[in-house]
Amino acid sequence: MSYAALLRRPSVPHALGGALIGRLPTAMTALAMTLTLRAHDADFRFVGLATAVLAVAGAVGGPVLGRMVDRWGQTYVLLASAVLSSCGILLIALAPASRPAVLAGAVLAGAATPPLEPCLRALWPVLVGQENLQRAYSMDAAAQELVFIGGPLLVSATVALGPPEAAVVLSAVLCLGGALVMATSRPSRQWRGSPGTRDWLGPLRSRALVLLFLGLAGAGAAIGGLNIGAVAYAERHPLPGGAGTLLALSACGALVGAVVYGRGRWNAAPTAQAVLCGAGLTVTYLLVALMAPPAVMALVCLSTGFFLSPLLVVSFTLVDALAPEGTVTEAFAWLITLLTTGTALGSALAGLVQELSGPGPATASTGLCALLGVGFLLLCHRLPETAAQRTATASAAG
């Protein structure tokens, strides 16, 4: 089924549109908050603290909200979390000169971020059927890249027309509006998690999922390293648009990778595909460490994104297949948490190595983290748990 045909299916535009609108703040809030705090004379140390608090709170709150969705459905959790998160964002806009208020707002905004990504991925089997999941997940991954391209552009346009606080307020409005649109879609209102056998570990009782998440954390470290490496590279090489150009090229590569992967038919097992995509991603991120001339560097950054989206798409497929019954939304939330945590740790590692040895070793260090992630993916591939899943999938296909 083509992407256009998927978009014509009942409720798909409603759910996907709401999720996209509501996910824009994930690419807006940190930037808008940074600009607002700097406009009120906050030093970079406090700005870094506030953005870290926002990220950590989101990483902790995501799985908790995912578990609530699995138990009580999507509607009330999405709406309640959107209200709370929007209030946290607005608190930052209303009191940017008060450090306690900013930190409290960052905690609330991050911890209560509506779990739109996990909810949408839990809905895809209902919206398009199991036979179209690969293409749906690819469309989802491509849409995610649009979020990270469009979000910063919205902030830039808003700041050009008014004070930076306006961009923070816009982020709160989009958070609430997107969640409202998605929560009112019929599939979201009707979705209920499977009863399953629940314990405090939730989806983490699956060894295969834990290894998959650790593999994605390694990939996230490489992404975080690129953020630092791109800035360091732009400071040393003349490049139109600076670091933003390199990061935008990586996002464009991810968009292309998602579309290409979604249109193909792949015979290898999903776990084997994850290993191959992780290996390709590792190679491209290690190439960044060469700090090549600008024209070559642009092509390398484009290639870094090309393997990322297929890795995410096949990971979505594995989460859907391997999550213990009744934990699928929480499992998708853990995927986001580990990827985000890896990105944050990769940025910290790259920043430290950058100060000690320069940009090449900095990006190489996080590329080696991605290589470690491939090792975890390989262990996931070899587990009896995933071997049994591959056999079941082959039997179903036959």
C-alpha cells in the first residue's frame, strides 16, 4: 500500500495530524526556553541546567505515562498530561526571571509531556492493519524528521515577529491542541491495552527489549555527539548556515532513509536488519570524525541520517512484536527514553572529549558508543526469545 493510500484510510489523518502538532513542542520548547532565558540575562550554566531538567523529567515521565495508558486508555491520560505540560511551559513564559519557577516549569513540562509518540505507534496496527505496519512506521519516522525540521523554524519565525516568550507560549498551545486532536480521534478513544500479566518491570522483563533499548542508546550517543561536533566543525570551517546546515542535512538523510526503507521489501529478520542498520549508522558517524572538507562533510552528514530512520522503523516493529502483553505503550515510551538518554550522554561525552582532544576525537568517541550499541543489537538477534519470534513470524507469513 502506498503512503498516499495509507493517508486516505479512515482516522489516519486525524490521529497522525494531532500527533504531529502535539509533537512539535519536543523540537521547540528547549530552544524557545533558551532564547527566553538568555533574553532575561540568564547565564549559560543555568540555561544548561534548565534544559537538562526538562530532558531528564521527560525521560522519567514517559514510561510512567505509557504504563498509565496501557492500564486506563489513551484519552484521559493524553488530555490530563497535555494540560499539565502546557501549564509547565506557560510558567516558564510567565516567570522567566525566576529561577525556581523556571525549574518547576521545566519539571512539569517534561514529566507530563503527552505520550503522543507511543500512543500513535500503539494505534498503527488498528489504523492500517499488521500487513501495512512497516510502511506506517516508516511514514511515522519521516514525519518525526519533519517535526525536528519544522519546530526550530517555527521558533525562529515567532522570535522574528515578537519576544521569545511568544515562542514558549506557542509551544504550550501546540502541545495542548495536538493532544486534543489526537485524543478525540475515534481509534484513540476506543483503544484499550491488553490485560496481560503486569508487574513492576513491565516491558523490561523482556531481555530482548532491554538489549534493543541499550542498542538504541548507543545510537543516541552518536546523535548527541553530532550536535557537538557540528558546532565545533562550523567554528573551524566556512560553511553556509553553519552547524544548522549539517544537522539539517542529517535530518534530510533520515527523511530519505525512512521513505526508502518503507517502500522496500526486506527478507532478513527484523533483528538482523537492526544490526545492519546499526552498523551502517556507526560507520557514517565515525566518518564524521575525519572532519573532511565542507563538501565531503555535507555528504557524510546526509548519510548519518540515512541509516537512523530504518533503525528506528525496525525497532518499532520489534517493540510491537516483543513487548509483553499489556505493555506496548510503555515499551514504546522506554524506547524514546533510552534514545533520549543516549543522546544526552553522547552530548556530555563529546563536550568533555572536545575540551581535551578536539572535535575529531569527540565525535569518534560517540561513534564508538554506537559500535557498542551494535553489540547489544547483535546479542538481541541471538537471543532464543527473538529466534522464537522470528519462527512465529515466518509461520504466520506462510
